[in-house]
Amino acid sequence: MKLYIYEHCPFCVKARMIFGLKNLPIELVVMQNDDEATPNKLVGQKTAPILQKQDGSAMPESMDIVRFVDQQDGEPLIVGKTNSAINDWLRHINGYVNKLLLPRIAEAPFAEFATPEARHYFRTKKQASIGNFEELMQHAPGFIKNVSEDLRQLDKLIVKPNAVNGELSEDDFNLFPLLRSLTLVNGIEWPTRVADYRDNMAKQTQVNLLSSIAQ
């Protein structure tokens, strides 16, 4: 099977996680960010991730991919209950965090930006939705302070380092991708339990953190 992704994309991380957790082989194909033809050919729209199954058919939507892969062997890993407090926390931080992340993503050495055209495509699209990146970077210290405070609140909700609620649940597939994205940002203060969870999930899922290219 092939998984078409962008390296920076948290939705793509969700899909990658299940293959790592189940130790299943998957061919990762990084699309260029301005490549509209490939996803349109596969599923009729520009989106990521896309799973191309062994029979050649293709499936979009990250959690649909996760559930499909998890059920294939009849031994699902996602058996835990979700916690509404995690959902509330994610809704809150997702209200502003892209203003911190997207300007950094646009400058990072991700494979989907291998050409100047692909990087320009990303910048143009995202600035149209959230505002000028240079102006947003001027507000970064305030966003970093807010994120650090929000992570202190999250620290109280972490039950175990290998599953936020104690057993692997869909909350893990929503939470870890965001925490992984935040490792692109220098200056964030990581509470102990959140950092342990972040690092353990990266190891379990075989999805790299972004600390080595942090800005």
C-alpha cells in the first residue's frame, strides 16, 4: 500500500501513526504542495493523506484510513474511550495555533516544498486564510506564551505516556499530531508529562518529531 502525504501535515501524521503502531509496512509518497494532478487523479480533489490500497483503489480522510487499517487484522488497537476535556483543549488551542505554526512550516525544509513553486503555492494559500506571515511572526512571542500555558493545562489530563486516556483512543490520533507540529517551534515550555507523552508516542508510532529543524 502507498500513503500519499505532506511531511508537515498533522492529518497525514494521523494516518502514519496507525502503520507505526501496528508495525505495518507502508510506502510513503510525499506529494509536492502545488501538485493538484496526483490527488485529483486518485480521489477527485486536492487533499492529503490518501491511502492507495493493494487493489489500486484510493481512500482519503485521515481517520477513515486509521479505522480501516486498524480493523484489517481483526485485532484493533484503538479500544479506549475519548475524554471530552481533551476535545475541549484541542478546540481551544486550534483556535489560534496555526498563526504560530504556518509561517514556520512555510520556511521549513519539508520534502513537499522541494521547488520554489511548491513553497510559493503553500504561502499564498495559507496567507489568504490566516494573514501575512511576516506580521504573524511579530506576534510569535505571545503565541508561544499562550501555547506554554495551554500545555500546562494539558499536563493535568495526561493519564499515561503511551495513551493520553490510559488506553489508546482516537484522542491520541488528534493530540499527538498537534504536539509533533509544535516541536517545530523554539521557545515552547514543555511540562514533564506532556513531553514524556510526546516522545513516547513518536517512538511508538515511528513518526519523527521536528525538533531538529525547529525555528
